[in-house]
Amino acid sequence: MSGHDAIEVISAKRDRHELSDSQIDWVIDAYTKGAVADEQMSSLAMAILLNGMTRREIARWTDAMIASGERMDFSTLSRPTADKHSTGGVGDKITLPLAPLVAACGVAVPQLSGRGLGHTGGTLDKLESIPGWRAALSNQEMFAQLESVGAVVCAAGDELAPADKKLYALRDVTGTVEAIPLIASSIMSKKIAEGTGALVLDVKVGTGAFMKDVDQARELAETMVALGTDAGVHTVALLTDMSTPLGLTAGNAIEVAESVEVLAGGGPADVVELTLALAREMLAGAGRDDVDPAEKLADGSAMDAWKQMIRAQDGDPDAALPVARECHVVTAPSSGVLTRLDAMAVGLAAWRLGAGRARKEDPVQAGAGVVWHARPGDDVTEGEPLFTLLSDDEHRFSRALESLEGGFDIEPGGTPFEATPLVIDRVG
Ligand code: URA
């Protein structure tokens, strides 16, 4: 893999040439080892963002990132495996009810997850609000838990696609996150290295998502499905709406509480709908479409699997969740029908209240976040609570309120309506 240098690879992509397999292998390996500098890789990432990559280049780039670390193998488990990945949304707590639900249906879920950055929350941050719960597991612990409980949500170790870890942090500070080849290879290198047998991608579309329009989202979905399929992973994608935040909460502990409501057979209709849609795809991908996940929610077996999953990672599923020290209620400024609730506005408010982080080393507040008391289509009454803002620091409220301004519409005298379907399309 010698004979290349960083300037040659950067110039090739700058001048719109297709990178060769050996150029890609070399640059990923050299960057992981520190022989290609951050400024060189950020220049290449920008050239990729501007000039794109062919499917062949993306596949090779993904393989090179997988090869930078270890590859896990769950093929000796007694049950099939399936995982889900969401490209990130506001109020997206779906992994929490989904993983134990799918486990309760007889399919193991090995989910290596991340922490949130920016306005979208991270699954590990949410679970860490449960007293005692720990995100770091050894590979042996993960394997044992998959065999006994059937579901693990834990932190990806440093050995899983280390090239992506380094590159993602660099993209985050160089305006190069939004490149489809880089997003697709980033997500799929981790999921393929994780060793799941089936994968369902929840590709979010709308104001609260990376992909603001459906054509971009479809291109991302098709790219990822092709990468997964070529790697032997049964992969499908659902394009789902993220113009409105999911459920009624965005934060950490408050999203855990909402997920537990879903596992108890209640919870907001949209969260239940998406959880079941994704569960059905995961089960079909793993060859178990004979099981009805709705029954496992109704009969309490998904809740039992949740409690086992939390206890297996030293968490106490029955302990009280942390509560924010301060709260501020925003009342409806007029009566009518809520016609719009913007996911980005709510995500930003939750983030400013302390639920998310600005830099990856920042702590998050377990109790912080936003609760909204109506969803688009619902009647609201002037003076009644519309949002409850939660934070440990009172001084955070004013900036959160600013982000909610213009984030919703109330139509006086409007007629209440049913929510629009969440699943926009299916790829795969
Ligand atoms: N999530 C990832 O893991 N990688 C990206 O590039 C974007 C979202």
C-alpha cells in the first residue's frame, strides 16, 4: 500500500477523478495511524463533499474503515441477530422500547450506540439517566448478555472502526458531516463491523434531520442498503418523517419514562407506530416474521426483557429517574388547532436546556428537556400549558424560549386532524 501521498489523493478528488482502491486503502490506513494529518483529511473530506464518490469508491472506503479495527461475529449465538440504526432525530427514543421488544420476539439485538452531539439526542445519554446503568461492556459481557437477555445497547469500543471515530470527529468541526458518501460509509462501517445479521435503517427526513428533503434521504438510504447487502447483511431502510419531533418528550430521563410507557402498553401513538414498524422489519430480516411484536408489547414480555436488559448492565429499572431542579411552563398564546410543531426548534430548545452537548467531552443533564402537551392536529386552549421546559439551571430558559419562537403554529377555529403517516417510503 505504498507509493501514495496525501496531496496526490486530495488533488485527485479535487480534480473530480475517481480514487483507486489502493489510494483509498492507503489514505484511510495512513490517517488512522496519524501519517496523514487532520488538515489533509479535512481537505479530502471537503473535496468528497463537493465532488461526490461513485458507488465503488464508497464501498471501498467503507471496507477500509471496517479493516481499520475489529470485526465482531455473533454467528455462534443460538438466535439470529438484527439491529436498527437511526440517522438521528428529535425525541427519537425508539431504540429503548425496540431492542427489548425484538428480543422478546426471539431475535437478538446487538446495538453498539453513540452519544448525542448537537440537537439530536444520544441513546447512551438517555440510558445513563437510569441509576446505576453502565454503557461500557467488554465483548464477552456483550456476548453473554445477548445469549441470556437477547438485547444489548452499549458503547461502541475503540476497536470498532477507529478510522470512522477519528474522521467523524474531524467532520464535525470542518463542515463536512453532510456528505452522503461520508455519512453512508460512517454508519455502515460500524454496523457491518458490529456483525449483525439483519439491519433496518431509519432514515429521517425533515427539519429535525440531517436530510431535509426526501430525494436526498432516498439517495442516502439506497447507498446504505447497497453497502449492507453487498456485505451480506440483510438491509432495508424506512424513510420516516422528522419534521415533527417524536412522541411528547425530548431529553434523557423524560424519554426513558416515555419509552417505559410504551413498554407498558401505552405511550404516544407515533412512538408505538414506529417501534412496531421497525420491529416488523427487523423480525422479517432475521427470518422471524411469524411473530407479532404488538402481542409482545401487550402481554408484558417486552417490558420483562427491558427490565432484564437494564439489570444486566447494573441499572435499576424500578428506581426513580432524575428530575430537573427547575421547570418553566409555556402556555398557548391563543386557542385553536396546533398545525405545526417544528422538530429543529424543539431539539434546539432541549439542547439549550442541557439535555445535549456542544462538545463531545461535555456532560449532559439527565433531567433536562422539553415536554410538549399537544401534537399537530390537537386542539389547544389559550393559557393552558403547551410546553414544559426542564433544566437544572434557571438561566438556560431564556435561550430555550428563543429557539421555540416561530417553532409552532396555532390555527384559530381550525378543525382537529389525524397525524400524517410517519413512514414515507421503504427502500430495500
Ligand atoms: N451518524 C454516523 O454515525 N455517521 C455520520 O456520518 C452521520 C451520522
